[in-house]
Amino acid sequence: MTQEDDLIHLRRAIALARATMERGDGPPFGAVVVKDGVAIAEAANTTLASGDLIEHAELMAIRHACRELGTVRLDGVTVYASGEPCPMCLGLMYQTGVSRYVFASSVEDARIIGSRSADTYADLKREPSQRSIRSAHVPLPEAVELLEAWRNRT
Ligand SMILES: [Zn+2]
């Protein structure tokens, strides 16, 4: 992937971001999923239009790519995003095996529109007991038994 290809796909992601903002469908974020140099899926943030806060550009583009390819594995795929992915979208990239992502504006840049992604990334670096969201591990055997049942299914 040349730097020129990166710019082509990034500019497409930015065009998607501008369009969704101008339609009033969501804040200006767009994403393109590329496999073997070919754009196979794209999406923009549509959280305002849908009222569904998971409709981030990267998440929706990855969903479309998985459906297009008929798989939940995206090894070898690059995601181009107008803005640095939030922790939710980055988590999905890990889950699907995305190999690379390229972005134009940073989570620090996105603070000017009220994004909390930079703060969330900082929080995730802390030990779980030190994070702003409290958590509790209650180790019930039946929960582990479910995992074993799933592993052993025929
Ligand atoms: Zn996101």
C-alpha cells in the first residue's frame, strides 16, 4: 500500500464524513475498508439520524465488510477513518483481526466536538480498580462451564 493509496482512501473517508455532517445524520466521521487495495465497504457516522450510538463509521463499515465477505475475520484488511477510531471501534478491529488502520484527525483533535475518546484511552491504561468505571469480578463456576460447553460443542 503506497502513501498515495492511503491518501485516496483517507480522502474518501473524509468525504463521507462531510456528507453525513451536511445531511445532519451524525458528527463528521467516515470510514472505508480496503482489502487487497480495493475498497470493499464504507460508512459514515449516523448516530444522530438513528439515535443509535453504536452507528460509528468504522463499526458500520466493518459490519458491511463482514457481510460482503461472508466472514467475521478481516485479517489483511486496512480501515481508513477520517478520525482516529474510538475505543469501541478499535475493539471491533481487534475482534475481527483488522491488520492496519489509518486516520486523519486524532482523538485529541476530536476534543473540540466533545469527544471523550482520548480520556477513555487514558482510562484504559489504568488498572481496572483505578478506572472511572467501577467493575467487579464475581467468579461463578457456571459461567465458566458455559464457555467449556461452547468449546466442546459438536
Ligand atoms: Zn467509534
